Amino acid sequence: MFSLLEKAVLSIALLRIFSGSIEIFAAFLMIKFNEIEKTLIINSSLAFVGPLILLLTTAIGIIGMSAKISFSKFLWIFLGVALIIYGVKKG
């Protein structure tokens, strides 16, 4: 089954599974500690994981498509990712 998938697609999917697992594990930790202060610390830590996974999956996707898209489209993709990160930036 895995031999039929592109390496980039498989890598992105595995990163998303890993990211989701971290989210679920964090939710269990929040329930286990049952304290609002610790829950906020755990939740704030997840704010680091999400953008990192976004950047990694986008980078893998762009590398996987590098032979198929032009340089100008690379710039548009980079600008889009930069705007997403700017839009979710705190402060």
C-alpha cells in the first residue's frame, strides 16, 4: 500500500498524525493535572507545535512540487505562508 504513495504525501500525512497525537496527548495531560494554570501552560506549548508542523508540511509539499511549478509561484506560496504566520502571530 505505501509503495503506491508519493514520499512527500506520506511524509506530510505522518507529520499530521504525529501532530494530532501530540494534541491528544496534551488533552490527556490537561485532564490528568486538572489545574487551570498547568492547562494554560500545556495549551501555550501547543501554540509552538502547530506553526512548526505547518511550516514543515508546506516545505515538504513545495519540495515535492518543485519540478512542477514556476519560480513566481514559489514566491506566491512563500508570501501566503508568511501572511498566515503573520496573521496568527500574537501581539
